[in-house]
Amino acid sequence: MSVLSRFDLTGRTAVVTGATRGLGRAFARALAEVGADLVLVGRDESAAAEVADEIRGLGRRALVSLADVTERAHVERVLDEAVREFGNVDVLVNNAGACIHRPALEVTDDEWRHVLDVNLDGLWFACQTFGRHMVERGSGTIVNVGSISAQIVNRPQWQPAYNASKAAVHQLTKSLAAEWAPHGVRVNAIAPGYMETDMAPVHEPRFRRHWIEDAPLQRAGQPDELGPAIVYLASDASSFMTGSVLVIDGGYTVY
């Protein structure tokens, strides 16, 4: 195989959770650009329809599956719909996430539970549900979206639940990679740094001082800059890679 052909996902089906906006939308587009058909998972019907139109405009098939990843039954329904439409699932990108900025002593039980429900339990439900499908088929790739927040403590805002959840995602990635490697299923993660999305106020002076000026590249990342890494981990280009966490943060964590 040529180098570029290893990135080709033509004929494969990818499921992306949290695909209706921001990073998830960029991931879905990147996968479609290299040939994958997409199952778009989210809760915003109109936004999902927009992403689906974008994917179809690239010549790929797109299925919208409205679901709440914190409900196992919803996740299982997504798999059923994907298999019914495409025959199987080759790639899972666990992107759905939530974050609450609150000092530790002010975090309520409901806030803590919400972040862990989405970031960890929802990701676990998807990994287990789709992982079982992949193990039975003897092939598949899972890409979990972690964060540099698994390695650092963000400032000036505090977000203990988010940090804890992403650290768990990184370790779960390694655990599943070890267990499922003999079955032909690879599991990796990306750890993005500060990205410019509608959820991240990267240009506010109080945040820019720590988020941007402390990074060697002196800027926030753009969602489409993560797309090639998702393609790499989802494709045969990374065939000898599993259990890894790929840090993409403009150099932020080198200090």
C-alpha cells in the first residue's frame, strides 16, 4: 500500500458522537473527505441535518441518529440503526462531552454527576456497545476524545469534574486497547489543547493570558486541525498503534 492509500476509509462506516457542532462536526467532515460514510449522533435535530447535508455534499452517505449517550438504550439503538443502514461499523469516535467551570467546593452533586455521565459513562456505553460489535467482527478502531485536562489543572477557571473524567478516559483507552488488541480492535485517544469553538472563550483577556500566551505556538487550535489526527487514528495509517494518547495542544504541555 502507498502511504496516502493507508488513510483511505472508502467503504467504511464511522460513528461520531457529539457530531452536530464544534469538534465533532470537524471530525465527521474529515472522515467523509477520506471516504467514510457517517453516522451522526447528537441531540440537536436541525444541526444534525445541516451536518448530514454537508457530508452528502462530499459524496458520502450520512445517517442522523438522535440520541443521548448517557442512556445505554440510546447507544444500543444507534448501533442497530447503523448496522441496518450500512451493514457494520468500522470506526467509532467518542466526542460527546460536557464541562462545568466551578471551584471544587461549589460543585453540586448534580453538576458532578452530569459531567461524569456524559464524559465517562456515555463514552463507556459507546465503547462497550460498539466494541462488542467490533470484537465479534474481528476488526475496528475506536478514537476517544480526551484532553490535556487529564494531565494538567486548567486555570484560571476550575473544572475538577471535567479533569477527572478526562483522566479516566485516557486510562480507559489504554485498558480497552490491551484487552481488545488480540481481537483486531485498536483503541486510541487524542488529547486536544485549547481549541477555538463556540464553547471556549479563548480570546477573553482573562483566559488568553493562560490559555494562549502560555503555549509555545501562541494561539488556539482550530477544529479542522484535529481532523487529520482523527483520520490517522481511524485508518490503517496507524495500524501499529493502540493504547496511545496523541497530544495536540500547540505545545502547551511541554512546560
